[in-house]
Amino acid sequence: MTIYIESFLIQNILINFCLVRLVYITLKSKSSFFRQLCASILGAGFSVISAIYLSNQIILNIIKFSCAIIMLIVAFKLSKKQFIFSFILLFLYTYALGGGIMNLTSTTYYTSFGVISSSKLSLELITIIAIIITYVYELVAKHIKFKLKTNNLIYPITLSFNQKEITINAYLDTGNFLNINGEPIIIVDIETYLKLANKNLIDYYLSKGEEISTGTVNGKNNLKLFKIDKIEIKLKKEKKTYINHYIAVSSNKFTDSNYHALLSPLNL
């Protein structure tokens, strides 16, 4: 079988970059795209030299371990503990990725430094897809992490007004200290209020009543205040109830979230 050095080098660079990316995503060690690319090229260079000039298995294994160590040093800034974890992960991902590639291939060739596989899909395409997946996974992981943190601050609440009840999720806004005479005010979005009060948008804007001023980095804003019959907040081990309590109505919808109200730390 004829193996072109250029193809072998490109394949190794892509595989190494994918492995380094996986280690980076897992541990979030200090790194950059340039450092990861340099480590990948350096590792590929070791592979090419070893495949051409070396055949002794002991020397090859020593070079493999040395190559892994140098790649990690180049790619990341690591403490001793972080280096140990990175080293273990690099080999775990190497065997996992190698197994995945072998499952997608139809023919496998063993060389002195590693495995060469061929299939209807080029190895370059497979590794590029794997690298793209690492970037997608990183974005998804960030979103999930944010959602997990956010969900810990979400509480179900029930609003009651004129014999009508609506149960919604409320987010604990640590910056919301709105209160009237020390009583905390819950801010609900306009969509929730219209459903609860059985009003339309025109009735809402024509209605007159009390208002409360809020201040943010974007400036001041006046929110309309309405008194409703009851508010129940379900906490982990208890339920808090407010009778004849004020709510403030935000003219905006919380469209990009899974909550429709903002709680005050004073509520808890």
C-alpha cells in the first residue's frame, strides 16, 4: 500500500487537533487555538518521523509518551495535577477516537507508529466532522451549564385573582429589591398579567393606578402596580403565601426564558 507523506501528515494534524480540543473542553485549561494547532503539528511531525525511520517498538512507545507530554506542554498551561488528568484524558480520547474511526472504515492497515484506515469517507473528512462536533459540543455544554445554574434559581408560583389561578415559573432576581413599606414586589410579564386579569392590551394601557419606579443601567422605568388576591411561592421545604399583595407588571415578555416572573430575595 502506498501512503503519501502529505496525506499522512494532514490526517495526523487533524486527529491530534481533535484530541487536544477534547481535552481542552473537558478540563478548560488555559489555552488558545494557536497553541492547540502548534501542538497538533508537532505531534504529527513525531508521527511522520517515527513511521519513516523507526521500527523498534520500545523506542516507538517511548516516543509516543514523549510526544503526548510535549503536546500537552505546548497546548496548555498546566499545574502538575492538571497535567496528570490531561495526560490520562489524552490517551482515553485517543483510543476512543481510534475505535470510532475504525468502526467507520472498511480497511485498516497497521504501521510502525499507528493505524492507517481507509473507507468510502476520507479520514480527513471524518476528523474534520469530529472537530466541528467538538465546537458544537462546547456551545451546547455552555448553554446547559447556564441553564442548570438558572434552574436552581427558579421557583413555581401561583397567582390568584378574581377566582382565577395561574401557575408560572419565577426567577429569583438578586437585584430586585422593589418593595412597598418593606413588602417585596414580584414582577410579572404583561402576558401573564393579561391572562390572570382577563384583560386585553388596550384595557391594560387605559387602566389607571399606582406605579413604581425602577432603575437599571438602561435608565429608569415606571411599572404599573396591581393588587391581587393571593400569591403562593413553592420553596423546597415550605410554601410562602401573600394575601392581597402587590405585583408589578413589566411591559416586556420574557420570551427567551422558561420563567414569567421575577422574585425578590426578600420573598425568600
